[in-house]
Amino acid sequence: MSEAASARSRRQSGHGRLAADRLGPLEPMLRAWLPRQRWFAGKGREIGRVQLVSAADLLPPRVVPGLLHLLVDVDGDCYQLLLGVRPALPPALGPALIGRAEEGPYAGQFVYEGLGDPRLASLLLERLRSPGTLGPLRFDRDRTALIPAALAPRPISGEQTNSSLIYGDAYILKVFRRVGPGVNPDLELPRALAAAGCTRVPAPVAWYEAELPGAEPLTLGVLQPYLRGSDDGWQLALRRLGSGADFTPEAHALGRATAEVHSALANALPTVALDPERTARLAAGMTARLAATVREVPALMPYEPGLRAAFDALAASRGLAVPAQRIHGDLHLGQTLRTADGSWSLIDFEGEPARPLAERRRPEPAVRDIAGMLRSFDYAARSHQPFAPDWSDGCRAAFCEGYARTTGRDPREDPVLLRAYETDKAVYEARYESRHRPDWLHVPMAAIRRLSARERPPAKRAPAPPPHPRPQPPRRPHT
């Protein structure tokens, strides 16, 4: 949320007193606490401006514990905070402590991360079960869904960009931390897919938003069925790889599932043609990201000409008559689940959180998702010692074949587009790993070397496996 938009919303909402009375006493502790959160985007730089956008009590005043909902603008980024307030903090909530207020309406009370408190997390579910408004917050739900009461909550640990709670192994609530005006794709796209009859994505059953004057609603959280007993695609792939087992049947089936989702999205939402103008803008954006990443990751410098050639070839293609549509936007093995019945589901349609929301909602060629999955197979193979190139190549080819089995068109038939998107993804990975996991930088760098040498896309295998192939022994053990 921009500074101007934040200031406008405060003026129009009359939150000047709230800023002084509520945020002021909490600001010092929030400045110390926010940089330690995995979902905070401003790591590595000093926090400057902190301003209140909105505030709402989810419980009446003086109720213990209290639950305060805040939207806070931190240097132009808007964050959602759910803060618990207690006069005394139980030992079990010690890790959730933010600080003790010394003055203001919460003087002498402990302020903590509210989602870590089962009582407050349960309250959030109750709000979602009962549609209505509370200050700037609006709670809504699918009126056909029956959400049971009193489901025990438990947080999911290890997330980076959001926070999630599981309720009774029946539902999962994703709470978006960094938010902006406009419907979040993680609500918009699963709802569209559910309306289209696509069962590959869990359908939202409830959600809540903030309605601020002069701005589009901000999506704050989405409740969906929890696919109990499912296997995370990334972890499943690593287990198969570690045991030397073949993963190509699963990759083929995952390609089919991805194609079904793409086809449903194309039918449910508008598509556009990737004409010369859009293609030029697309290639220019990729080239600009490459230039910025080379400045930050000098190891890319020797490969820059070869990488740029992939984007130049895309610009010269003038669109290839490829349609652009709504897509997942950040597809990889970790965004997939193999359910208990053996089928695949796609999750987390938020897109890359670092990209502006409006950009994530733009139509793009479906091959962007395909390139992300191909890179994910390579990541899995390179996480294994020794590197298992045959495993990666087999999975990449099987995925493309499964996709083609559903759509009738193999992604490798658009080699210029596929190479450009895979190159762009590898450049993104190089920047990410350089910033956050330097020990992993060798993984995207291997792809950088390959792609800069103008390697052809994964070769087709013949014949294609049947729609539901039986697992075959691996061609060689990956040990």
C-alpha cells in the first residue's frame, strides 16, 4: 500500500486518534519484533515509517484475553497483525511474546502473536462461521458449506510469507501477512475453479477482507478444506529419489492435473493474445530482471549474454500466437499435494509474493507454470548426492507428456517461450538463493550455465505412457 493511499485511508477512516492511542505505545516493540518474522519483507534494512492503516477489536474491550486486529504500513508495505493482549502471559505463550506495553490503553499488559493462542485462533474461526462486519473487517463464506464449531486449532510452523492454522484436521486457514488492495489470487482463482467444477483445487469455504475508504478490499484470509493424509509433492519426490524409485508416473499424472487446472482457468476467466506488444513487454521485463540480478549476483556475469539471448529470441518471436490466461503463478512441487486416493491437487495460488498484486493477477502464458515445475524437478535432483540428472530428465519429460495428454499440445512445442520462462525462473532463483540460502546457489547456477549455452528443451520420449501408468523400476538407482 503506497504512502499516499495509506494516508488517505487514515484521513477518511478517522484513525488519527487510533494511531496515537493504539499504535504509538506498541510501535517500539513492533519495530524490534517485525524483522524477526519469516514473513516480513523488509529484512536487512532499517525500518523507517510505521503508520496505522486500520484497527479493530475482535473481542469487546476489557475481555481477557483481548484480540486486536491491525493493518500497519511499514515503509510502504501493508502488514496484517493479530495481537493478543493479556495482563499475564502463560508460559506456553512465551515464544509468542512481542513485548509489554508501558503506556497507552494496554499499559502494563503483555502483547503477543495472537495466532499462537488457541483461544484466539478459535475465535477467528467463529468469526468466519458467522458472516458479517466488524469495523473495517468483513467476514464471508460459502453459504452451502457447513463449518463445524469448536474445531481445535494448531499452527503450521516453517512458513515464510504467510501464517496458517489447521482446525481439527478438517480446514486450513491461510492468514495473509503482506496485503494490498484487490482480491488475492489465492481466493479468486480457487473460487473460479470451484464454480467451473474443477476438483483439483480445494474450494474456499470462508474468507475475510478489509474494506477501507477509497480502496479496493484487501483479502486477509482464506479458509479451505484440509486435505488430510496428503503427501507434499516436494517431500514425496525427495523420498522417491532417495530410495532410487521411479517418479515418472507421478510426474506424468501431475502434468495431467496441471493441464486440467489451466484448461478450467482458461474457460472460467478471460484470456488475451500474446501479441507483439505484450511479447516485447514480457521480454523487456525479463531482461531488466536479469540486469538487476547480475548486479546483485556477480557470478551470473559470464553467462549474461547467453541468458539475454533467450529473452531476445522471445521478443523476436512476436508472440507465437500463444494465448495468455490466469495461471498459478508460482508452481513447483511444494505447491502440490498427492491426496489419499492417489490424485494430485494444486494449492497456494497466491503467486510470487514479492511481485505486486496487480502484476500477479495479469494473464500470462501457461508455460510459466510449466517452467516452474521443470525447475522444481531439477532442484529435487540436485538436492540429492550424487546429482541425479536421469531422474530429473525423466520427470521433466513425463510431466510435459502428461500435460500434452490432456491439452493436445506438448509445452516443448514452444521452445522459445519455454526457454525464456525457464531462464527467467533460474535468474529469480539465483537472486533468492544469494540472499537467503547461499549454500544453495549452486543449484540455479547449474541451470544458468545450461540455459546460457542455448540447451534445447527436454527431449520427447516415445512412446508416451498410458493415462494411468504403472510404476516401472528406475533405469538406474539414484544412490
